[in-house]
Amino acid sequence: MTQPLPLKGIKVFDLTTAAAGPWSTFLLGALGADVLRIEPPRADIAVTVPPRVTGMGVLYIACNMNKRTVALDLTQPDDRAKADRLLKSADVFVENMRPGAAKKLGLDRDTLATKNPGLVTVSISGYGQRGPMATEACTDPLAQAYCGWTSITGAPGGRGEFLRYYAQVDLTTASFAAEAVLLALFERTRTGVGKHIEVALVQSGIALQSTRIAEYLATGEQPRPMGSAAASTAPNQAFRGEDRRWFTVSVESEAQWSALVSALSNPALEDTRLGTNAGRVAHRGELASLLSAHFGTRPARHWLLTLSRAGVPAAPVLGYDQLDGNPQIATNQLLARLATHWGTLDTVSLPWSFNGERPPLTSAPLPGSGTASWEASE
Amino acid sequence: MNALAGIRVLELLADTAGSATAMHLAAAGATVLKVELPGGDPLREWEPRRPDGFAAAFAELNRGKRSIAQTAGETLETPWLASLIAGADVLIVSHPATSLESVTNLAAMHPRLVIAVTSPFGETGPMSGRPGSELAAQAMSDTFGSLGQIGEAPVRLGADASIVSTAIFTTQAIAAALIVRESTGAGQIVSTSNLGSLLAVRNVIWTALSNPDEWWGFHLDSWTRPPEHGYATSDGTIFFNLWRGDSEDWDRLLVELDLYETATSDPRFSEYGRQAAGTGRYAADLKSTWEAALSNRTSEEAIGLFKEAHANVVPVHDYESLFADPHFPHLGMLREVAGSATPVVALPWEEEGVPWMIPSLDEHGAAIRADGWSAA
């Protein structure tokens, strides 16, 4: 980047393992913070859990970019003294131990803030810091199960299903945590005082469903799995072209409905019952059948072009192998290929740009590899 | 959180993700004005409706804002709107509804302004001028690859993950830009997209798929597995993994579930069942064995058994059972709405505050046209 990174000069003490904690500090590192990952004496599960690349867990590689790392055993007096020195001048402290563990180590908010009132402290947990489940172990799929989202996902009429990407809740939790840290750092520029942030996996899973839970709160009725369709508007689902390829159509406004009707020139769509979103939602089954028959007469590519020209939201269904060559993804650099210590690998591109520039990515460090150089600089 | 107290945010004809971003900023204490099209934000027409008449999704994404509706023919140069832009700290717009040229011009005219641009697919490329949707972002990010059954119709993730993720990332970028402005005095343009945001939170799977040593591990084999529903009990569904128990825990569990002979003669149950359940390597193959053993146990009984065996176990909730769960109130995830018995869902970091207001279309239009930000 030609301009300084936004968090240049901010020091992050990263006492996290697995995914939700490490990805939150990765985001801060990508924004320019100096993130010092404290490598635990027992290997982080992210290092060992398969799949692995050149022997290293992909979870570690994906969640620890843009950081330095030192090995410290905080139960040993020498290492603890080093940690305390670091914490005195740190701006952000992030931990994701079980609730209560940080306090046992003297790393709770109250203790840390006494020595460093400007410190922003973050506790990331599975089920929150209070309540009967607070100290239970949690992982992404357990959070998915608890937070209710399997009840709204799946084939119509079937049992609800999990998202079989078991890091979505983890990385969303990480994102919420980084969001709160940035807001707290901005507040600190005005008050000089840090604050404490708590974020939990199941909270994030619930927040991800806010618009669906809103449906339940509004009606008292449990939303059901609807395949690719949405409860809020219709049509808003996947259809198949003559070539049997799937594509999506989402009508989310009256203007888009008018555009669809005009583009398809099918008199059946001019049925007055379909003239409002409420009417289309009420007759969604009939509408879906009508459109399925219509879209089955030409290939998906034809409909993507037709709908695109008309201004109706439509998209192809892409698999992993199609992402790489997709011109929209490539032109906007939405995926990246990064030289890491374990080879050149696909990774995320960062989700934001600043004045058109994306901050640079750097490989996750070899665990504990920065200890010698850091101690030399101490 | 009052981190943004005193910060003025103008949401100008934003898309759903931009609108969600403005809600996050309101939750962080900012003053937010929502400028809507003459007919109002299309979300006002989404289904279902709350008892107070607001569309459920609209209420969730627009709490804490004030509304002013444009009238036909009004532009960015119309005095009341130009004045609001001039007085704002943050402007949220969406591409393609607002052109990139307009954004550049606004940035030149208002050098302290932080301008956030959200778009469905990114600001350049063949799809940059097209409208998007939650479903489109899921379709193009291979989210469908983690759901449903191979060869069957696509299944969407029920949660609006691209909208929520874009709102989080855009709020991050705005906060970062505000931090920079405190020291430099200069605003900047920050950009995000629904597609980019959803691809970002799928980070782990891209790395997993690109060059694994061996084709196994839950980020790989789950890709081709059948749908995961959890484990049916006699009255519900639970989910568990067996990562922590020892031999005593394991033997006791197997005896209780009458699985001792089955499990001790099948190597897939080795290591105290580590790979036999949850996201383990053989979990899908052994699902029916576990479900047969649990068929005469209630979820409560089964959860008790697994907890005794030091398993990680939870009920698979729907909303009714989630809200009834004794732990749920401790999560603090509901907030009051003024004058309504129907709450809204909180953000994880959101502090308790006064009940939220939900704006009717142009509810604050007359006052804001007359008095600008001081009426906000």
C-alpha cells in the first residue's frame, strides 16, 4: 500500500488458539497492527488437526497470517515477566481460553487494566462468560447445533442441516471481535481508556441469523428449511436451465419484479395475485413451478444474460474449481495465492480496500520462530 | 457501546449490506440518518411483518436510525442533502446505485469524509454494474458446496451470511478510517463487497483445498459427505464429539448405550471414539449405529450420558428450544423496541441501552429538511 496501514503502531498481545481468536488478530495484523502471537507450550490444535499441508494444519496457516510469534509459557516466572512487560505497552490483548482461566493466570480485565488502563481487552469464548454452559468446550459445529441455524437450512420438508464448512461461525466470531476492537480503539483516541470486549461463538451464530430470528419473533412461527428459497421475498431461489445447470434469481423489490416480468414476456406472470411481494410469497409454490417451466426452455447462460440486461439479480452457481478463473473474482482480486512457509497456497483476499488499495498479506510464521529475534530486541 | 457517540452517519440509498452496516454503527452509538428512495427501502415490503407493522428484516437492519425520503428529481446537489453530506463524518453508499465517479467527486469535495462503498460483486469486472443478493453471493462463493446433497437441488445457508459479514467488515473499515482521520484529519474511501466478504470467511476451506497432504480432515471430506443433521434421539436431536474422554469414560458410555461389542470389534471406534462421531473421519458411516443406540433415549438423557463421558454435547436447537434453553438469557442477545412487545436481535458486542426506535418512511423528513443534522 502507498498509504500507511490504519493500525500502524498498534501492538496486539495474541493469546489465542484454534480459529476464532487467531483469525480476529489476523484481521488486526492485516490492518497494520504488530501482532505478537504467544505460542503455547502445548501445540495449538490448529497446528495438528487435519487437513495439513507439508505437515502443518491448514487452520494454523489460514488463521495466523500477518503475525509474529514467540514461545512463552506463562506459568513459568521468567516467561511471565516477559509477558507482563509486553502487556504494559500493548494496545490490545486477546484471549480465547475457557471462561475463568484468564483470571487464574492474572490476565483478567481488572488486573490488566490496573497496569495499563489504555489496554483494549478481548475475551472470545464458545458460550459466553456467564451462564450454565459458560465453561463447556465449544467448536464451530457445536455452536452451529446450539445456535439454531440448522433449523432454517436444508431441503424443503427435510431435517435441518449443518453447514459442512466448520469454520464459518468461528471466523464470523473473529470478525465481530475485530470489529469491536476497532470501535474500541477509535473510542480510545478520544477517551484514552481501553475497554473490555466479550464475544462468543453462539452469539455470533445467533447474530448471523438476525433476519431469520426476526421472522420468528414477528410471527411466533419457526421458519423452516426452504432449499434455496427465502421466506422474505419471491422468487428468490435457484432454478435450472435447459442445460440442467443451476443459477439463482432473486427478486427483492417491486422494480426488479417488473423487470423480470418484462424480460420473460410470460403472460402468466401478469397474474394480479403476483403483483405484490406479499402475494408472490403467498403463492410461492405456484410461482416457482411457473418459472421452473419457463427457465427450462433455454440454457442457464441465456437466462443469466437476459436477467442481467434487465437488472434482475441473478448469478451462476460456482464450485471451488470455477472460482479461480471467474473474471469477476479475478478482476476484483477476491481470492489470493500466497507464498507461505508450507508452499504457495490459496487463501482469502482481504474483504476491504482503502482508497482502492488492499493491505498486503504475509505468511503465517513458523510456530515460535520469532522467539530468538524478539528476545534479542528486548 | 458508545464508541461512536457524536459521529454522524448518512446512509444514502444503500443496499442491504450497507443498511446493515449503518445499523452496526448505530449500535456503536453513532447518529444515523437513512435517506430512502421516494417509495422507501424495498426491505419495507419484505415478509413477514411484525405485529407493529414493520417488515421483520427491515426492523432488524434499521433500528436506531432516522428516516428521510427523497422526492422525485432530488439529487446529491439538492440543498438539504448536500448539507447533510457536508455535515457527515461517514457516508454509506452502494455501487452501482451510486456511481464511482460520484463517490470520487464527493471525496474530493469533502476531504474529511469517510465514504464506505458496498457492492454485490466488487466495483470492477463484468458483474460490477449488476444488482446482487444474499443468494447470489452464496451461489458464487461455493457456499452451496458445503450444503445439500451432490446432484440434488442447491440449498442455501438459511442465515444471511454475506449481508452480516459485509456489515461487519465494512464497519471494521469505517472504524479503521476514523482512527486514521483522528491523526491525519483526512477521510478516505473504503470498499467491501458481499461476494468478497463471504469468500473471506471461507478462508480455511480455500487453504484446505489448494494442496492438502492427504485428502481427509473435516474441511475436505465434509465437502462430499451427505447432509449432517445431528443425531436423532427419541424426542429430538443432539450433536456431540468424543475428543476428550478416557478409556473409563468410553467403556461406561458403550455399556450404557449397549454398544460395547459393536464398538470394540470395529476399528473405526478406536481411540475412544475420536473419529467415530461429530466431525470425525468415520462419523457419517457410523451415524446409523449411534442413532439406533439413542433411539430409546430422550435428548436430555443422552446429553447426560455423553457429559458423564466427558464428550462435548449440545442439543440441536430450533428457535423455540433455543429461546427456552436455560443458558440463552445469559447470552444477552435480545433488545427491546420502543412501543413494541417484539424485540430485535442484538450484535454480540452490543451493550444494553435504551429501547430501539424503528423509523417509519420519512418519519423525520420534515424536521431534517428544515434543521439538518441538528434535528437528528
